[in-house]
Amino acid sequence: MKRGYNIWTVLFLLCIGVFWFVQSRQGTGAPTSPSPTTSRHVLGATMTTAPAMPSTCHEQNGLPDPTCTPGSINTVVTQDNIASTICVSGYTKTIRPSVSYTQQLKRQQIVAYGYTDTSSRDYEEDHLISLELGGNPTDPKNLWPEPGASPNSKDTIENICHEKVCSGQMRLADAQREIATNWKTACE
């Protein structure tokens, strides 16, 4: 009899846990404002629900505002482990954030950047420090609505930087710093 009681208790607690998980993922149906306190960890990077952005961001000559989008790195990726992280084919697919996350953030950031064209399809929600260079996948400080379609000229530079880092021609931290400072002149 005691064994049956324990099984029912475990099943009851499991059901409550599943119910709580589903509710926390779906919400109550009422619209809510994103909160920076809602987060989960994936491969050492904090997956954060998009916070409200300041309305004073300004793109300058194709570069994101350094105050609003300074770049952010994934602390899991280090110089010592690039051979098992960013230099492995397909690595970025394992950490890329969901489209629902980036679309919500893109809409907020289009407003924050004051773009007159507010159509989200005219922008790529791009990582300033790319995932292939150990950029944080979800930090809003590393994502921005880059005007234009993908692929674009920044992608070519990211690939050059990635090749230099993985071949040992350049240190990871240097590539990250250069691309965050001015992606147009990075890794020359």
C-alpha cells in the first residue's frame, strides 16, 4: 500500500511540474511586456527575453550604435576550446536562438533605432559578434536590426575572421574586439 502511495505522489508532482512548465512557456494568453529577468541558460549563454531598448539608438554608416549594441561574447567559447566549438562545422546551428525570439527583438530594436522603414522583412537581426566568432547568441547587446537582406557584406568579413581564428592566424579575442569595434575593417 505504501508503494502505491509513493507512485501516485510522484505522478502528481510530475503532473504539476509539467503543467507549470507548459504555463510558463505559453503564458496566460494576456500580452505581457518582455522582462530581462526571464532567462534560461544554453551552453553557458543566458537566453534572455528581449528587454525594452532605449529609443536613442542610431545606426552610423552601416554600423550599430555602440551604446545600444556594443557586442557580447559567449563565455563558453574560449581560445583554448575553439577546436571543439566555433571551428566545428555546424556549431552555430546548435546555439542559434529561435526565430520567435529574434523576431520579437527585431521589432523592438527597429523602433529603438528609429528606422523610418519599420517592415521587419527589410532587416536581418544580426549578431554584431557573430556566432562563428563566439558571440553571445541571445544577448540583445549583441543583436541589432541590420538593414538589408542576408547574406550581406558583413557575412564575408565574418567568414574571413573565422578562418583566421580557426587557422591560428588571429586570436579569438582580437577578432571579437575588431568586429565589435568596426566590422567593416575587421580582420584585415
